[in-house]
Amino acid sequence: MPETPETVDTDASHRLGFGCSNLGSDLSYRASCSLIETAFDAGFRYFDVAPSYGHGQAERILGDVLQGVRDEVTLVTKVGIAHPRRVNALLALKRAAAPIKRLLPGLWSHGAQQTRRATAPGGQFGAKDITASIEMSLTRLRTASIDWLLLHEVRPNELTAESLLVLQQAVAIGHVRGLGLGTSVHDTQTTLVQYPGIFGLVQMNHFWGAFSWHPGETPLLVTHRAIRDGMAIVNEEGFRHSLEVQPAYAILLDAIKSNVIAADLLLAAALQRRVARVLVGSSRPDRVRQFMHVARSDSWSSLAAQLNSALESYRKAITERHETAFEKA
Ligand SMILES: NC(=O)c1ccc[n+]([C@@H]2O[C@H](COP(=O)([O-])OP(=O)(O)OC[C@H]3O[C@@H](n4cnc5c(N)ncnc54)[C@H](OP(=O)(O)O)[C@@H]3O)[C@@H](O)[C@H]2O)c1
């Protein structure tokens, strides 16, 4: 059985999960396989993937690399965003458009998002879509059972009695061990109220989830974007100012001025929150090893605690300011 809140490990390094969204898109097949080997050798035992990740290549890469150690790892995949079509044409287009990525990154990321939506549409929660998606994931991941199957970017009105039945049957026959949600906080909350007792894990943005979710209860909370969004927050003028006015934060302020230290501190801070897993991702093997090094070390603990407290106050101040502005409007 997958873990429950009672069985969640207190060792921070066991609570790190590897996010596989970069595999196969930014990296070649060979480099992607090598990155997964690096993650496994560094100690990662929890891997989060989706049929749509890496232009549809990520599940296959993960299955190819981890097939010999399947019993040692937790595999999480998703349903709801289609496996991309026309992958070869897409990769050729991406190679041809590479200069745009270097010269016009804004245009590149807008184009990439549009292309992703066109080739891998979301909202695929019909009973037949779910059955086909699970079968393909089992094949690509080279496994008899998926540990957690998450409904990817689901909205509650996209679920039907028939689709829920198919999901529960997949659990009953052992193709899936546990069901979860990988969507926005609002859609997570609404879905849990509408369909109680079905989902054992919820996955959401760290800065919404870890700061607003009530931990320690079912479902388990897994968070992502702790580093990506965290880097944006610690570079915000408002956040920097909130540290500058408090002398106790002088060392923290100095530390986050370095991007490398800021990323390490954000991860250490995320792991201090009471969440079941923190997902991290990188296309760089040195960063993958560094994630595990941070999780295993105590060196960051005091500054990370300060960062958590500063982030919590900043988030509260921003929420109050927006609420006041909203009330006045
Ligand atoms: N709906 C869902 O369920 C959902 C949504 C979003 C994400 N996820 C999952 O969560 C995983 C992690 O999400 P995420 O990729 O946003 O996580 P993240 O680990 O917060 O951010 C990864 C990004 O941060 C950069 N980064 C990492 N270390 C860094 C450092 N030391 N300095 C500067 N930049 C650094 C990486 O760039 P480099 O590659 O250059 O290192 C990468 O672009 C995804 O792979 C996916 O599995 C799930």
C-alpha cells in the first residue's frame, strides 16, 4: 500500500521527490536516462511523472531506467492531460526554433505553452480516456502497478460517476495503488468536498499548499515549485524590503543575494514544513546531487527557519493588502 500520514518519514532526505517534467524535452534520451541514474544514485526513491511530460517521452525514460529497481521506488503518474501527438514534428520544430529560445525567451515560453496545449489537450477524464491512459502508463513505465495516480489539473465538474468507477476499478484490480489530485488549491478543495474518501494524496504549489493546507491529516500533501517560485519571491523588491527593516534578518538577506544559496535555503525551508514530499527538478546532475546534500545536512536549518518565518509574514501581509483593496473596491 502507498504511504499514509502515519507512515510518512521524518527523515528529510526521504521526503524529497524527483520531478520528471524536464526529461526528454530539454534533454536527449541519453542525458535524461543519465539524470535519472544520478537521482537514484543520490538517494531519490520517489519519482513524479505524467504522460504529457517531456513531450510524452518522460514516462518511457523513467520506465527504461528504473525497471531493475522497481520495488525500491515509488512511481507517481497522472491522467487527464493527453500523451502528446506529433512528437517527432514537435521536436524538429523545437530544434529549428532554438535561436528564439536564446534571443527571445518570452516569445519562446509563450509559443511553447501554446504548442503544449495544442498537442496535449487537458480535461481528458472520460472513462475510456482514463482506461487508455492507465494502460499506456503501465506499458511505458514497465510496471504492473502505479503507486499513485493523480488527476492532472482536474476541475470537479470534469468528473463523472462513470470516470470515478473506472478509477476505483483500477485500484481494485491492482493497476493503481492510490488515487490523488494534482491540480490547483481551489479545485483540490472543491473536489475533496464533492468526492470525500477517494483521494489519498494531493499535490500543489508549495507556496499555496505548505502555507495554507492543514498538515498531518489525510490526504497526504506533496508540494512542487518550492525553488522555481521561491526564487521569484526572494528576488521581489517587497520581500527584500521586508527583510531590510528587521535587523535580525541581516544574515538571511545577505545569503539570499546569492542565487545558489537562495535555492539551497528555499529547499531546506520547504523540507521543514510538515509536507509528505517536496518535489524538485533540474536538468543538471550537479543540482540533483546538491538537492540531496541539502536534505541530508543540518547546516541550513537556522537560516531556513528564518526564511520560513519571513515568507509566512510576507504572504500574510500580501493577503491582507489584497483583501483590504478588494473590500474597498
Ligand atoms: N499539476 C502538477 O501535479 C504539477 C505541477 C507542476 C509541477 N509538478 C511536478 O513538480 C516537479 C517540480 O516542479 P518544478 O520543476 O517547478 O520544481 P522546482 O524544483 O521548484 O524548480 C525547478 C526549476 O528550478 C531551477 N533550479 C533548480 N535548482 C536551482 C538552483 N540552484 N539555482 C537556480 N535554478 C534552479 C531548475 O532549473 P535547471 O533545470 O536549470 O536546474 C528548474 O527550472 C515537476 O517536475 C513535476 O514533476 C507537478
